[in-house]
Amino acid sequence: MTSKTTAERTAMALGTAVIVGVGPGIGLAIAHTFAHAGHPVAMLARDEAKLGAYADQFASGGQEVRGYAADAGDPDDLRAAIHRAITELGAPDVLVYNAGVRRKDSPLGGDDQDWADVTAVNVLGARVAADAVLPELRDGRGSLLFTGGGYALSPSREHASLSVGKAALRAYVHTLHDQLTGTGVHATCVTITRDIGGGEARFDPAVLAQAYLDLHNQPASAWQLELMRY
């Protein structure tokens, strides 16, 4: 895809959407939704080959969508990828942190480093991404949106690390929302309590993705701490 000049990017009506955690479900749906709305989109995930395949889906439509390989559990790697994306695509309007590790595990036992690695993706990466994107927002205004989950509300002993991670992520976003009140930046947690794409229309990836765009486009008077999708 032909790269835009700095002047052309500056003249664009909408800023970049930085999406961390793009896979075949809701992550890719969010990328499509923001791209179709006119945002340049930076897709971040670990698998560079898959990101290339996803980017090819947008090429025929002339949309500015690029993939950036990054490990959300590695702070230096994540910061570098976000910086590269912003440098190439322009200042962001929105961050969507959609990274997470879902696996079966127990509150006891297991490998210590494995738990640390999972927690780095589920929680620390959200803070790193917010910290990297916030000072780069166009005119200091925009949205920081985070994908939560029902295990934050009803923990599962069979998904212990994810339950802990989503609870911690929810707490982080609540504190971030409070910290940013009055600054022109909207931080919100999207708490999805059912399986995405499980057959219910309200949990279809495209429907959920539209909710993220709607949150981003809300007037400041309607900004909310959390969007619950039961």
C-alpha cells in the first residue's frame, strides 16, 4: 500500500486507531469498524504473518491499515511497536487494548514464571499501552478503551489467571478513568460477560466492535466508566 506523506496524514480528518491484540474475532472486527469509519488503523499482535494476511483484507479498499508485530507482555517491545505505528500512521485518536491470555489453570500450583508472563499481557500491557498512547493523542484528546470480561465479576477457579487479570484490568481502568476526568480523554472498560461469537447477536464480533466505535464517538457529557454487555 502506498504510504501517505506527513502532510497528507496531518490533513486527514481522523486520527489513528491503535489496536493491541488483533486476532480473528473481535480484534479484527474492531479494526474493520474503525477503518470503515475513516481511521488509519495500527493492528498489533505477536503473529506477523497473520497481521500481514489481515492487512491484505483492507488493501483493495484503499484503507490505511498496517500490522505491527509486538508482544503485549514485553513492555519495551510493545512501546516500540506503538511508537513505530504512530510515526508511520500519524497521531492517534484512540487506543483499544484487546490483548489477553485465556487458558485453563488453577489458583494453586503451576509455574511461577508462566503466571507472571500471563499477568504481563492481561494487566501490565494495558498500562504500558495507555502510557505510550496518551501523550501522543491528537490535541491531547481521545479515547482509551479496554476489553474486560465477565470473570472480573464472577471469577472462575478453572480460569484463575484470566479471572485475576480481568479483575485487575477493570480496577486499573476505573482508576485511569478517574485520573483522566476533565482532561478530554475518555477511558472506559468494555466488560463482555459471554463468549464472543457464541450465537447471540449482541455478542457478534461486528456488533461488539460497533460498540467500541460508539464509545469513542460519544460526547463528553455521555462518557461512562464502563460498558457492560450482559
